[in-house]
Amino acid sequence: MLNRKQLKLAACLWLAGMAGVVAFTLTVLPQLLAMSPSPLPTPVAAAASMLQSAVLVALAVWAGVVLAPPLGLHAPVAEAAVAGTGIWQALKPQMLPAAAVGLLVGGLLTVLTSHAPQGLRASGAVFEIPFVAKLLYGGVTEEILMRWGLMTALLWSLWRVLQKRAGPPRRSLVFMAIVVAALLFGVGHLPLVMGMGVELSGPVAMFIIAANAVPGILFGWLYWRWGLEAAMLAHAMSHATATVAALARSAA
């Protein structure tokens, strides 16, 4: 059972994650259903998708709340918010590293977009993930699922089995958890790509996995060193940077 403090933290993170789920359901899911119609009525399909996502976010939140503290992993801003202490003091150390990684990943995404396989570039002309979904679902929900939930659970399992919970997790175990979570983050994007009507050839699959795993490694490193919100800020800023670059390129 979670104690009162853990419950408040869990509720805070779950609500933040669900904001992204709502944004995805309202803006991205209708496009996916238009391209691959569901046998269910659209409202039912949307409700089922939201329920499934709500459960996954809840599981990820629970894993992080319970397993992160023994590993030295934290969500400093959320923890400060529920404790009623200084949110700005918790956020300030995360901002510079998050901004640096966000700009770096945004530049990387911009370069990769121009070198994407033809099938992916063609899909971008007919399928657009709205900016609000990129910020809320990508920047917040995905980080709760992949870093706070999955990466934490992976590291805790490695720490328990290979280190017998003796002392802080070794760096080798941390890096292993970061990389595996990042690779799974990349693989997790393949169903969305298929839902966009893209033929999942070898080059396309390799491109999607690599283009998401490399940023995922950087986001995982931020989570480990500075906290969950650093990964969230960097993820959101990478999308903002890539979007601004795309607008500038189209206006040129």
C-alpha cells in the first residue's frame, strides 16, 4: 500500500500523464482511425484507448513511486509540489541540462527528418501529429511511461538480481537500464508508424528505432542525473525545436 505522501505524488504524476493521453486521443487517434477504421464506433474506440492508456500510466506511476527512491531516482518538481516546498528551487537545476539536450535532440530530429526513408517522408504529408500532442504526450506521458515506469523497473530488477540491493546501483546497471528502455522506446513507435500506413521495411524499422532510441538514451541520462522533469523538459523542447526548424525551412 502507498502511504499518503506516495499517493499524492502518484496522483500528481498520473494526472500529468493523462493530460497527454487526452491530447493524443483528441488529435492523433481520429487520424489513425480514419486511416485504419476500427470495427467499434469511434467514441467506443476512443474510450477503450483512453482506458488502456490510463491503466498503463497508472502502472508506470506506481512503479516509479515505489521503486525509484531506493535507486536514487526522483521527480523533484512533482515531489516539491506535493510536499508544498519550493517548486522553483527543484526545477532550476534541471533547466540548463534539459535545454541543452532538448536543443541537441531537436537539431538531430531536424537532420534525420530530411534523411528519412521515402515511405516515412510521404506519410508526413498526409499524417501530422499536432504540436500539443507532441508536447503533452511526447514530453510528459512518454517520459512517465518509459523513464519513470519502465527504466526504473528495469534498473530496480538489475539492482535486485545482480547487486542484491547492496548500496547504490552501479553505473553499469544504470547505463544498461537506460539503453534497454531507450531501445524499447524506439520499438514502441513501430505500431504508430504502421498505423500511419507506412510499409514497415527493414530500413524503415531501423530508422524509427534509432531515431527514437538515441534521444531516449539522452532523456534517460537526464532522468538519472537531474530528475524526471529534466527528461520531460528536454523531450518537449526537442519537439519545439524541430517544429520551429520545420516552419523556418518551409518559409524559406
